[in-house]
Amino acid sequence: MSVKVEQLTKIYGEQKAIDSISFEANKGEVLGFLGPNGAGKTTTMKIVTCFIPQSSGKATVCGFDTETHPIEVRKEIGYLPEHNPLYKEMYVKEYLTFIAGVHKLSNKRQRIDEMIERTGLGLEQKKKIGALSKGYRQRVGLAQAMLHDPSVLILDEPTSGLDPNQLVEIRNLIKSFGKEKTVIFSTHIMQEVQAICDRVLIINRGKIVADDPIENLQQRVRGEAIVTVEFMQKTTIDKLRNIEGVEQVESIGDNKWKLIASAEMDVRPHIFNFAVKENLVLLGMNKDLFSVEDVFQQLTRE
């Protein structure tokens, strides 16, 4: 594995930011790292990238210990923090040349040209970073993170604040990097998780509450199933709650409802019988998996 965390703990005063967490991330995998604000995501990333030390436990990157071999760890990691720290007065190519110098790259010009092409910065390379849109500044951040060809890419909220077109572009970039690198990807945008990630790790109050492939994660919530139904006529929540097997009811539009039921029972025949009994025209009925957002809310609920 590229990243291995074992019983990692970080204490600030009397507060445990992370509490004995363990996980692994492998090459060719995009790991979605999720959690509410203050759950411990950024703290974990800062320890793995050698920005801060842990209180106890161990973290290794490509076999190098973050405490005893921090220089070797940094060589293996490309890091894009939540607040992309760029020199806005520098030109794009000038900045990447500076970063290449920091890494002492022997093939400096070749790597800069490769990253400019791969991140779509060709038309922007002679502009000042401060004159770029946020989407293009994120591309510059990704280019600098990948410039030294690291084995591990750690991205903290890389799509925050982007417009829909920029989201798609950055998403595709991250997916392409994930085919050849280990990517740990932190975000609050659940659609991004489902679109990009192979596996999801959820942390809450400093503890890991889920670590599953994305398809398995959607089946975790209390063995429940979702059925969406739409009627032509109006009905009430109280009536829908009385359908056998239905546990929760939520209105999601005009005469459209989300019913949460036990996964052990197929409630669709009971819904059909309810419609007949109530003289309702059933326009549609679908049984769905929980979304990642549903699972996240269930596992991190106060």
C-alpha cells in the first residue's frame, strides 16, 4: 500500500482531534475522505504530509515513516491544501519553474510542459496567477502537486467554490491521476464522491465510522431501502406511514414521496394495494439504494 495509518492520534490540549484511527490507501485508488467540519480530516492529512506531528500512532507513505523520514515522505507526496497557497504575482509558467527548482528536477522543462498540457493551462501559462479564475488556479495547484511525479496525491477540498463546468474539468483531472497514483480526496460534495471515488472513508469526532468500497457503502444504513412513489392525486404523510413495512416518509415534490422501509421486506406490493384502496393513480414507483449523502448523514448524525 502507498499510505498506511496505524492507531493515529492527535491531541490538542484536552481535545482529541483524531482518536486511534487506522486505514490504508493503495496505488490506482481514489479514496474519498469524508466527515463533518472538525471531524479530523485536515488534521489527518497534515500529519500524513508531515506538516504537523502526531501525538501517538504511526503513519507511513511508500514505506517511509512520517516522523523518522519526513524528507523522503515529502518526495512521495503531492499536496493541494484546502486554501490553495499560490504566489499570485507570479506568472503560471514562472511559478511552475520555481516549484520545479524547489524539487531540484533534472527534467524541469519537460515536466513543466507535461503538466501544463495535462492540466489544460496552455492558454493561461503566460498570465499572472492572480488574473486567473478559481478553476484555473485549482489547475495550477494540481500542476504543482503533480510536478515532481509523486506516488501519492492528497487533495483537501479541491473542488470547493467551483462552477459546474469547472467541477467537471477538475473531476476528470483527478480521475485521470487516480489511474496511476494513490489519491486521497477530501470533499463535502457528495456527487463528487460518487463520481470520482473508488472507496470511501468517513470520519466523525476523530473516529472512523465507515471504510468501504462505494457500492458497499450505499447498503450500510440499517438494512433499509428507499422507494420513491408519485401519485396523480394528493395523499398525506400519516396515511403513507400506515403502509406495512414503511418506517419513514418524506415529501420530495408535488404528490411525490420518498418512503424508507426495511430492506427485508419488499413494500412495493403494499404501496400498490394502498393506491388501489385510496383510489389513487400511481404514476411511478422506484426502489433505490441510499445515496452517499444519505449514508453520510446517518453515520455522522448527532
